[in-house]
Amino acid sequence: MKIFKFTAISCLLAFTVINGVMPAFTIAGGLIDMGYGSRGGSMVSGLKRSEEPIQPIPISFDDDRPKIELGKKLFFEPRLSKSGWISCNSCHNLSTGGADNLPSSIGHKWLFGPINSPTVLNAKFNLAQFWDGRAKDLKEQAKGPIANPMEMASNHELAVSILQSIPEYMGWFKEVYKDEKITIDNVADAITAFEETLTTPNSRFDLWLRGYDRISQSEQEGYDLFKAKGCINCHNGFGVGGNSFQKFGIAKPYDKDTQTLGRCNVTKNEKDKYVFKVPLLKNIELTAPYFHDASTWSLSEAVNIMAEYQLGVTLSRDETNKIVAFLKTLTGDQPSIIFPILPPSTANTQKPDRN
Amino acid sequence: MKIFKFTAISCLLAFTVINGVMPAFTIAGGLIDMGYGSRGGSMVSGLKRSEEPIQPIPISFDDDRPKIELGKKLFFEPRLSKSGWISCNSCHNLSTGGADNLPSSIGHKWLFGPINSPTVLNAKFNLAQFWDGRAKDLKEQAKGPIANPMEMASNHELAVSILQSIPEYMGWFKEVYKDEKITIDNVADAITAFEETLTTPNSRFDLWLRGYDRISQSEQEGYDLFKAKGCINCHNGFGVGGNSFQKFGIAKPYDKDTQTLGRCNVTKNEKDKYVFKVPLLKNIELTAPYFHDASTWSLSEAVNIMAEYQLGVTLSRDETNKIVAFLKTLTGDQPSIIFPILPPSTANTQKPDRN
């Protein structure tokens, strides 16, 4: 997986020059965080940025490259769908923020899903997956769309049998899982390993958190407002969200979508009606339209809706603009992916079915 | 565009070690052809492989990287379609041999095209584009699917206006074309520049042509049969095809598809009925199903159909197997593409329309 070597090299370079004379931005671009525990100390005296309620995304190194490479192939594998045309990447497009920028995803036979597709970027920071949290982790999530008739419209047996009919996949699964037999659990496990690499470190705000002056005065004022108004109560941590479930309509009942029940579908508890997983705000600039119901394409409007329905406040235009300016500092380095080459089908491979 | 640097480096390495002790296959993988004129001399004495009617795909260096990089973004750009979901890569998937491995492509609203999508790999070696040759070159071809209601279902004005609404695209077009105004001609020109890089050098057969012993005895016998039986008359040159139009059904009228008229649609000449561009056979192993009508998924069957309908001969099973074995030596290095990151839409960008 060449891209990892590339990253490793650039990181080594960053180490080499970190006390040198290279421009600060270049150095910052190569900054390394050795793990979740190390948030990097402030390099600007007087500020305790390491104590902020938002943390920079750690740059991690995963050594299980065969598994990640297999997972990448599976993520882009259209034969996991009944039509042989839809892959994970169709709805979680890594070219466009890990989402499809549609109100809801287009699936098999051009059916539309009921809810906006969340980004796969940084999804490992979510406490659970899907808007209603019905999958406890990425591995459980990955199995869902393959068998959903409105999405990839295949089933687990068919998906596995297609992979099993292709000698290259048999070899890769055997290498990674020490087993001749491909299982849907291992398919999901490999996809998860790849998805866990899809983080977006080095946003300007993350660099600011690490002590570099990478945000403007009004962006910083936007962050101050984000905290002062209460947005931070739900949107915090590595992903600036993703770590709690909250009711949509705390301050005022949300009236734009009363059909989507949210977490109540999972818990069957009336108090979880209209409760959703708080979405990640990292890279939020890239993933319009917004909210589970895609009710707005405008980040400004989304901020105002949140203020009105969640916090019960009205923001001035200047306040909204500053919060939006802050949110745009949360866009990080997008994953650099070498597009995988997939092995051909064989005479034993089930043919795609577009119907 | 990191990938080009990568290629250049590996080529330099190949030069360095070409007289050294590295395994022959590694050396061969980095072989360089400086242009169409230079086919490489035979390094195995006694053979004049450079005079064979098939030529190895040249490894070319294109220095217009900003244009190629822009073209790559456009090739993967779903906003060129009405739905915001279908890109050039949807049907010419660079993960799967530059084609979609479907009988015919799925387009807007899940409509099916009338004919099998040809591969984009090595398409620059075609004398014209589309099965009926109705586009004289890649640039003309690229405009077609954008506006085809059964494919991307957009129109040129809309596609251009969407790009024009995104500042990053405006900047890239200005850099490449020295013009503030984006035009559909320039969109197609950039896509073409990218597509021209999508060649697949270093197939085992190409290496054999260059003098390396990279094919087995039976594969070579397959090539001898390919010439002796007459396949070579139409399938020759860099792409092993693509350089002439021929009637499907020379020796025997083709009776499996009498609806698709082929080149006759372009020339309005009765004698061009059932005449099609001869498809490229480079990478043929990767692009099932076969023929304009996708009438078979089996390469063996495809060879037998060609023998029967084009040459009027019946091949023994052994002969078919050997020809298929030869055809599988034509799979070259697939393009190594860093998946592009696309810029976000703005408030002025026309919203996708799935209907």
C-alpha cells in the first residue's frame, strides 16, 4: 500500500526539519501525534489549548497493511451489490468528504434511502453507527447496506460467494484471516480496518489546538461563540460530535420532519423519539446537505436551525458568520487513496443482476 | 500529481538496475519506451519481435500535469451528471479494467444503455470512439455521455455552470486554459488529457515483444494460432484492435443481435450495417461481457464466436484454449491513480436532481 509508505516518508521529513527553517505550515502538515493520549502541548505561551473540549485528530499508524489493503478493495468493490455497480464508495465517496452530497442516497434500481448518508470520514470516533445508532460499531454497520434492498440489494451469502469465486480474493482473505473460507464477518472486519484509516488530521483548527496560529481572529471568535452559545455541549471531542445521542428539538419541537423517529426505533422507548446521534462536524463544509433529513444545503442556515431548535437562541448575522467561519477551519487533510485495482470475475462468479 | 513523480522515480530506478542483478521481472516492469517509433529491439537473438504486427504500448510522459490533474478530477466528478451521482468513472471504472462489467451501463434513473460500454483504457489508440465510431476522438466522445438522457442526463450548459460556480474549478481552468470562462470544449479537452494517460504498458506479451521471455510455450502457440487463423488481420497494432471498422458477420451472418446497426447509423450507408469498430484486445481478460451486445461472458466462447462468424473456421478446444491463454498475456499495468479530492459546491451551485 504505497500511500502509507509515502506518509511515513513525509513524516520522517517532518521530524527531520521540525527544528529547522522550513515554513511553519509545511512542518505543521507533517505533525505527528503518537496516540490519543498525546494531544500536543501548546507552543504559544499563555494558552492552554490542550485543555479545549475539542481535540485534534490523532495521526495513527496501522501496521496491518494487508488487511487495510483488502478492506480498501472491498470498499470500492461493486460486486458486493446485486447490480455489480454500487460500492460503499458510491454513497460514501472519498472524493467528496466521504458522503454523496445528496438528500439521501441513490440505491439499487434508483431507490432513494430514507435519510441522509453520514460521512465515513472519522466515523471511528462515533459512539455508534447510523443516525439512530443501530449498529454498535463500524463492523456491524458495514454489513447493513450490502443486504439493504434500497441500497446494494445483495445478501451476505451472495456477496461472500462472489468473493469466494475469485482466486485473488481467496488468497488475500487467507493471508489476512488464515482461513480458506471467506465470511461476512471477515468482509466487514476488513472494510472496518480500511475505514479506521479514513481520518482527517491537520485541519487548521487542529493545528491551532496544537499551538500553531492557523485560524484568524474572527474564526477564533466563532469558536468562542460556539462554546458560549452552547454548541460545544454536544459537539466536542475528536470529531466535534459523534459521542452522544440527543433529541432534535430540545428548545423547540422540530417540525420539519416528524416522520423519522430516530433512536426510538432501536430502543422502542418513547423518550428516544426524534433522538439522533450528534453528527461529526469535522469536514462539515464538505458534506452538505445537512441534518438527517437534509433540510438545508446552507451551513449558515444549519447553524441558525441548531440555535433555534436546540439552544433556543437567535444568532445575529455576525454571530452566525463567525461560527460558520470557525466550522470551516475543521476541514482536515482528506485521505490520500490509491484507487484499487480489482481482480476479474471468473466463470464461477455470479453475474450482476440489474433488476 | 504525486503518482507521476512516483512513476518517474521507478523508471529511474529501472534504468539504474537494468544491467544489474535485480530479478528480470522487476527490471522489465520498469522498461521505458521513448515513443511510438521506438519499439525496442529484440534481446533474444534470432527473433525479430519488433516486426510483429502487434506493438507494445509505449510508456509516455506527459508534462502537462495541471491539465491531466484537472481532467482526472472531471473524470471522477459526479456533478457533471444531473443526479450528482454518476461520473465518467461510473461506467469506465478504473478499478475494473476501465469498464463496468455490465451488459450495458446503468444510467440516470437506472436506465440501461443500448450497448456494452467499451473500456477507456488505451482508448487513445482507437481510430474513432464509440462502437459505431460516431465520435472522431476522445474529446468529442467525452461530451456525449454528459448530455445523454440515459447516461449522465445533464446538458453542457448545466455541467459548465456547475463547474463555474466552484472557485477551485475556476482557478484550475484559468491556470490551464488562461481563461476565466469555463467551456464544454475545455472540459472535454481536460478529460481527454487524463484519458490519454490511461494506457496499460508492460503486459507480459508486450515484454515478450521487447525481447523478454515472459510468455509460455502454449501462450506463444496461441499467438501463432491468432496469426495463422486470421484474427491478427483486424486485431493488431498497439491496442490489438481499435484501428479499423469491420462487419460483425463476415463469414456467416451474425444472428444474435440484428437490432444494433452499428456504423450505418453514422454513414447512412447500407453497406455499413452491422459494421463496428474492432475492439481493443489489450486487457480483454478484465472487460467481460464481450461484444457490443455483451452476448457472452466467456472469453473462450467469444473466441469461438469470432472464429465462426468472422473467419468461418471451427477451432479445436486445444486451439481455443491456447488463443485464450495468449489473450490473457495482454493484460498490462493498470493505471495507478490517486483518487482525486473534489472541491465542495457553493451556494451558487445548482443542486443535484435525482428525478
